[in-house]
Amino acid sequence: MLALAAAGFGLVCYVYVTLPDVRSLATVNPKTTAFMDLRDREDYAEGRKPRRAHRWIPYSRISQNLKRAVLVAEDSAFWEHEGVDVAEIRKSIQDSLARGEAPRGASTITQQLAKNLYLSPSRDPFRKLRELIIARRLETALSKRRILEIYLNVIEWGDQIWGAEAAAQTYFGVSAASLSRSQAALLAGAIINPRVLTPARPTRRLLRRQRIILGRMGSVEPPPPVAATTPSPGAPPDEEAAPSTRFPMTLDQEEAQEGEEAGADTPESALPSDERPPA
């Protein structure tokens, strides 16, 4: 038993010291991510030349509608945790045990960013351990504003569509700064599975998620565009934390309660005319 504990401790130490140094992200925008490189390799393996749609934009030029929608969809307690939402993980485990299912969900925006930047979609437990440690490092080195800025610029929103600007231009023909509430909620609802749920052809499930997100968007507050104070060198900016919002049910739970997805894709004609993707 002692040998097993020592081996486990050694493994954790090895994982810790071999993780990336995230401090440069405070001032340097990542040019690529592990997920982008993975999709490139998949394209090459299928005989296609990768064609990334990606354009970095600053936090101030991303619609507040999108920031609110993404926080509602992915991490409404963003202000409360330090990279890992222990309370949500505990609740997820309890709910899963009650249903007799394997635990799922509860990843914060910071954890998702860690995975997208440096890791892979695998469910390997060592990958998850690395994700948790990197998430804590990100929260230590970066402000909440910077974490959300990077996240919104690098996450996947479809086949080789990366970040808010590319998604807004591809699906709606507008800049990320001009996204309406309805458009933002549709994009946020697709994050859970962006290679299946596409705003170009919204399914009933995606439209259901959009509606739930729209109903919750007024309850969350994203980080302000500008830091309130000037930080000392090497330290993330101080930010006045917005009130944390924990809804009685997660978005996924409320969606499941309304019933399983039924039928084929909902036609674009079901959307308001100003919300349909451009021809």
C-alpha cells in the first residue's frame, strides 16, 4: 500500500512538472491550440487540406450578448470558482449516482480552455488530472477577463471554425461585436457539440437550448472590458467579482427535463428572418 501511494505521488509530481507554463498567455495570444492541430491532422488523414477560419479579436470587440450566453451555457459560476467548480463536480457525481450513470459534465470554462489549448478530447484519467492542474495555473496567472477572452477566441464552433469572430461571420454574416441576443444564444447552445449542433441548420435540440439560454442571460454578468486597476508586474489584474449565479438546474438538466431531442433538423424557416444564416 505504501509503495502504491508513493507511486501515485510520484506520478502526480511528474504530471505537475511537465505541464506547460501558462504565464506568457497574460500578454501573448496563442496562434494555435492542441484542438486546432488535431483537426488539421484529421483533415490531412482524410486527404483534405486544412482551411482554418480564425481571426483573433480583443475582448472589447466581442458582444456582451455572447459573453452572457456563453457563461449561462458553460459556466454560470465563473466568478465563484478558481478554475475547478468543486460544488458542481460534487453535485454532478451525486446526480449521476442517483441515475446509475457515470459522472459527466461540470467542466468550467477554465478547464475547457486548458483542454483546448494543451490537451485532447480523450477521457483518459491522466489527461483529466493534467486539465485540472492547468486550470488552476490559468486562474493563478490570468484574470477572469483574459481567460474568457482567450476562450472565446479559440473554441471550436464547427468544422475548422474557431473563435467568436469566425463563427459570427460564418453563420450570420456579422462581426462578433454585433451579435444579437438570439444569435449569441444559438452559438452558445452549440458549444456542447459544435460538430453536430450547427447554427447553420439548427436542430430542435439546439433551438431548445437557445430558448433556455435566452431566459437566463439576464442573470449573469461578464467581466468588464477594462481592468479597474493596474496590476503589478506578473500578477493578474484585480477584478470586482460579479455575483455568482447558480441555477436550480444546469442547462443540460433543464434541457433533458423538457424531453429528448425528437425528429430531424428544424428548418431555417423556423427562425426569425434576421436570425437565419446568410445564403
